[in-house]
Amino acid sequence: MPASTRARTPRARLRVALAALASAALTALPAPAAQADTGTSGHLTGTLADGASWIADVPARWNGTLLLFSHGFGPTVAQDAPSGAVRTELLAEGYAMAGSSYDPHGSMWALNSAEHDQFATLDAVAAKIGGPRRTLAVGQSMGGLVNAQIARDGAGRVDGALGLCGLVAGGTDLDNYQLDAEYTLARLLLPGRDVGLVRFGSADDAAATAQQLTDAVTTAQATPQGRARIALAAAFLNLPAWAPGQDRPAPGDWAGQEEQQYAWFAQGILSFVEGGRYAVEQSAGGNNSWNRGVDYGRLLTGSVHAPQVRALYRAAGVDLRADLASLTRGASITADPAAVRAAQRTSSAGQGLGVPLLDVHTVADNLVPVEQERQFGDRVRAAGDGALLRQAYVERQGHCAFTTAETVAALHALEHRVSSGHWDDAATPAALQRSATALGLDGAAYVPYRPARLTVGRDRPAHPTRP
């Protein structure tokens, strides 16, 4: 670890992690020239009743379609496109775009207000530019969860929805599988240490836990035993074994896979995880995750990474059964019932769809694992709305690491569904790849793919709670 990284305070490390996420998932948008808060084209701004701000960009030759963009986790600042390059391309094609900050007075996990603020933004923008011929919702990362909620609730307000790297499994599944990884690192790499994993009192507390766990992972990476245990935690985190800037390891290259999972840890993923947990707890009013009653042996059996973990444990001469039994025996964290209810109400989706939804995900997403799409798809189909959902995948590492061409092609596929009433073949990997390539922009890598099941090991709504 570089000296400059070691010297940072825990809170500084958290700020760095959030800044890195903002750079990756919410690519900085070029500020347009300021214009008056009136008119039918250009850059428009306004403020909603709860203090949220909104922005809109309208081309001089508007094609009548308004894109409602839901931004991801980070500072509550209004955004109306996933990147500056995407905005430029879509403005050139005649689309108008709008989006809100969400309520700026609360947590960055702004799910208490996001959907309401997005619908209010539609009304505010329509008052300025007139009603759109068609409205399509677009959401990225945490905003992908907001977008799924809009797709569920927005019939009559939006005509279709496009999700990008969406956190569609919801806040409780997220916090539960992250808790399993954090708990594994704390119990196996820091035995006997009191590491706070939930109910953070401040951002500093969250950052301190991230520092403890990251330091433990760094030390453990030096030994075969430590690397085996890192792989076990990575399996529970649903962490991909393919890191940026590296070739994908071969299917049986267990050591190479662990090395690339470690690369994600070394890049500060735990700072983001703990900072995100603090924000969710602020929003939900307490801890919405638990591990009391979790059988960690059974949990590992359901992971796509189980063969890797078993192989590394054998090579290191460590008793995997003993470690899993220790984890199961020590699992005692309970949830706060009101927080679970709050997260279920504000931070979940998949209970059905009201309009067509196309979700796109990279196959090696470190922050929102692609397995979330499997969890979400199963819930949508269980609600009887599978015909409205299509999911597509891009062969690339990283969170929200889409090209402009991939994003625009997905939007065109969604428009085909809205216009025709049928998906036809527009959302197949081959069709999306052809459409993206034909744009002549920055390339594409759509591939056939089926995600593994999300390793989470809890059924909802039943949950152990605080006595």
C-alpha cells in the first residue's frame, strides 16, 4: 500500500472511496452554460418542495422524448445523464433529459425521497417545456434501484425504463451479503478483536472499521492461509474474480482469481462498503441486516466461488469446515425491526413492473454484483411480469463501466419495445452489439450471459431481530 494511502485518516479514506465511486459511477458532467429558469430549450434548473434541485437539458430540435435520469449513491446533486459523453450524444439525437438531486437534507442513501422527487421533476420540467410525447426513465447504480421502483409504480407517468448497473436486489440484500463478508474478515483475520460491523454512530466509525478490515486483508494476503480466507470473504461478498487492467483468470486458476479479488480489496472497496452501510442505516433508522441463524457452510455451497475457496483451503492446509463452523457458531448480529421495515418500504424493488424495463450490467461489477440481476429477475417473474423485463450483459470489469455506444443502443432497444409493444429481437446480445457498433462511437461488448444466484442466504420478510 502506498505511503500516501497509509497516511490518510479513516474519514479521509472514506471520502476518497466515495470520490472514486462518483468518478466511476457518476462520471463528471460538463457544466452547460447557465441560462434562465424559463424557456423551451437549453439548460433549465429549479427547486422542488422538499428542497431538492432539478436540472434539465433540452435540445433546440427536441424529438419529443424526455429521459428522466436517476443518479447513483453519492452527493445529492442533480444529474440528468450517466456521463457527459452520453448526454452529448443524446442531445445530438434530439432527446431532452432531466433529473433531480433527491432530498439534500438527509442521507446519501436518499431512497426516502428519490422516487417522489423524480416524479415531481417530471411535473416541474413539463411546466417549463410542455408535456413530452414519451417519457423514459433511466437509472444508474443506486439510481437503478430508483429506476426499478419507477418502472413498478410509474405506469401513466413513464412509458419504459432503462437500468444501468442497478442495485436492484435492494438495500437489505445488499447489507446482508456485505455483512457476511465483513463478519468473515473480522472473525477469521482479527480473532478476539472487537470490530464494529453495524449500528455505526458516525462516518468516522464506519471509516475506522473499513481501515481495520482493509489492514487485515493486506496482512493476510502474504500467506496461503490468509489468501484462502480472503477468498471465502470474497465469495460471500459476491466479488468478481476479474479486476480492471488484468486479463480474466482461467476457470481453474484459483490463485489467479484470488489475486484479482484481492486487487478489489486493495483498491478500497471496504471503505465504500462501510460508508454505504452508514448511509443506509441513517436512511432506515437503524441496522437492517442480520446473521443470527445463518449457516455459513450452506451459504458457501450456493456460491459460484465455492470450488475456488475449497481448492485454496486445501492448498493452504486449512480446515474449511472448522472455519465455517466457527462463523456459524459466532453469528449473533440481529436487525432492528423498524429499520428492516423501512428498508423494505423504501429500498426494494421487484414486486412487479408497470412498464417495460431493460436492465444492463457488466459481468464483473465489484460494487453491485451482476448476481443482483438474477435475484431481481426471479422476483419480477414471480410477480408475473417477466414479459416486461429484459436483461443484457456487457463483457467488462468494473461498476457502470459502459461505453456511450452500449448505453445509447440499450435506449434504442427500449424505444423499440415501447413503440412496437414487443421486444422482438431488439434486446438480444447480438442485436444490441450490432446496434452499438453501428453508432461508430466507442465500441461495445454485449455478450450472452446468465448470472449465478446471489449469495445472500436470507429469505424475506422473515428475519431475526433484536429482542
